[in-house]
Amino acid sequence: LTRGRDSDLTGATYKVLEQMADGVQWPAPTEEYALTGGTVKKFVRGMDPMADSEAKDDKPYQFYGHAHPDRKLWIWLRDQASPEEVPDADYPFYLSTGRIVDHWHTSSMTGRVPELLRANPYAYVEVNPKDAKKLGIRPNDMVEVTSRRGTNTLPAKVYEGPTEGMVFVYWHDMHPDRMINKVTKDAYDPGSKEPEFKICACKIRRISGPQALKPFIV
């Protein structure tokens, strides 16, 4: 299906994938190349087999494929814009949301894989240690995350991942108490229409010590 395309994965056969615990990065047009792990840097000669085979000159970078008909890389520059909602006295924290490696979207599939579910059975709120100390939050304490739109109640993960003044929650958990998009903001970019789900203002508070929780499978 991908032979000859800029995403050629012809070499990533089942036989190869069974030997490659870390997977294969495309393009990987042959089994021999796929067994090396695939492409290291796309569009770079010597690191991308398609850049080697599609090269039109001796330049180190070769932009190929249907997205680059003129053989050039297109870069669109846009002015940086601040989030529509920033922290204030009432909601002093930034809330950032995103993915984790073990789950995909609503966990409707990954949540049914015992090993993945065991690694991350339910969402948590990541809190910087300095903020946790100020608010009396300890690891696994139940924490209320509230914005102007909604509230989630999640266990705390205290570590240096988020910067001071920011908390993070992944959005794969669809449990009504842990569905973080109840808290996020639905502002969107006027050009791309991309929603600004991944950052908003919030406040947090400790509501109890650790509680027994169960995963929620869609």
C-alpha cells in the first residue's frame, strides 16, 4: 500500500516487526533497512533512504514527495499569540493537557490491553513539588482541578515535570470525574479552527488523602 510513497513502509513486514521491539520508523522501503530501525532523519541524505534514491542534486537535504513538488521545504511564519485564558488571582495556575505513551485517544482500545492499563489505570494531575508543598499536597492525595467551566478530581503525581505555576493532566481517561476536557476551554484559532483544548487557567486544592480508584473503560 505504501510502496513508492514518501511514507514507504514496505520493509516493515510482520517478520521484521516481530524482531524490532522498538518498532520501525518510516520510510523503510526494504526489510534490510527496516531491520536497522528505519529512517533516522527524514529528508537527510545518508539517514533517509528515500532522500538518497530521490535526490536530484548533491545537497544534503532532499525534500521529496507530493507535499514538496518544487523540492523545497515550505515554512509558514505566524506571530505568536498568548492563550486566550491566562492565570489570575482566582485561577492562578496554567492547566496543560496532552498524551502519554501508553494510551491513545479515549483508551477504548489501549485500555483493554492489560499491560498498558496496569501501567496507567487512571488519570492523575502532575504538580510541581514547590506548588505541592505550598498547598499541602502529597503524592496520591486527591486533588480538585477547577476552571471556570468544570471540575475534575484526580490523584496527585508530584514531580518536576510541570514548571512551577502549571499542572498537567492527560486526556485519555473518560471517567466522569477525570474527563479533563470538562475543564478545558473551547476557544479556537480563527484560521485553522484548531481548538485550544490544551491550555487554560485553573485552580487546584487538596480535598483528601489517597483513595482507591478504578479504571474506566469506554
